[in-house]
Amino acid sequence: MAESVARCAFLKSLNCSIICYFERGRVATLTGFRDRKGREVLYRLLEMGLLVSDTPRGKVRLSFPTDAAEQWFPRLYPAATGA
């Protein structure tokens, strides 16, 4: 359940966070959730590495962790076929 909520919130915020930082307080607006749920989603996305921040209370931005690359960009880097 938490994974699906995080994915939904992440995809909703993707369009406006690719090239910019945004204030943590805007996460509820960006995701469409109320304040409390928006904060929960923010913390979960930070834990998953999908959002990052330079400081504990600073603005956040989108991140592309390597372990998520295959899921987000299937076949972007084809598996080695053995040599």
C-alpha cells in the first residue's frame, strides 16, 4: 500500500519537479493529498531516495536512484548478454 501511494504521489509531482526544487510544504498540493498524508508521502519518498534535499528542512528535488532505473526506464540499459 505504501509503495503504491508513494508511486502515485511521485508520478503526480514528477511534471513540476524535474527541473526545480520545491518547498516541502508544497508536497500536499503537488500530490493532491491533505497535509498529514502529504507529509507522510514526502517522508516516504525521501526514504526511498525518490526525492532528495541538501538539508533536513530544505527544498526537495526529484532524484533518480540507480535501483529504480529498470522500473522507470525499462530496457534503457539492456542486460548484458554474456561475452
